[in-house]
Amino acid sequence: MSIDPIQVIGIIGMLLVFLSFVVKKWIWLYAFNMTGAVLLTLYAYLRRDLIFTVVEAGIVLFLLYRLLGELKSRRG
């Protein structure tokens, strides 16, 4: 069984999301989770799965908001 390049994107995204749950610092949790969600959004888009694309894109926006909030709170 061979894995196509689109599946590789999905697998890497999935692994980053899983990895984010073992990270103890919030900033890294959001960063890994958001990066994984971006890759999963791309994966869903390339697979033409509209529902999964919208769900993942929404998660990316939410995590971006949380990551920016975390960065802002560290400065202040």
C-alpha cells in the first residue's frame, strides 16, 4: 500500500495535533495544534471535503485567536 502526498499532509497534521496534547506550555500547545489544524484544513480541501475543511478552518481561527492572546499576555 502506497501513501500519496495528500495523505502525508493529513498524517503530519494528525501527528502534530496529537503531539500538542502532551506539551505542557500553552503557547506550544496552541502552536502545534494550530499547525496540525492548518495541515488538516489543507488535507480536507485537497480531498474536496467541504464540511471537514470548514470545521478545520474554524479550529485554525480559534487557535490563532488563543495563540495571539497567549503571546499578548506574555508581553504585558
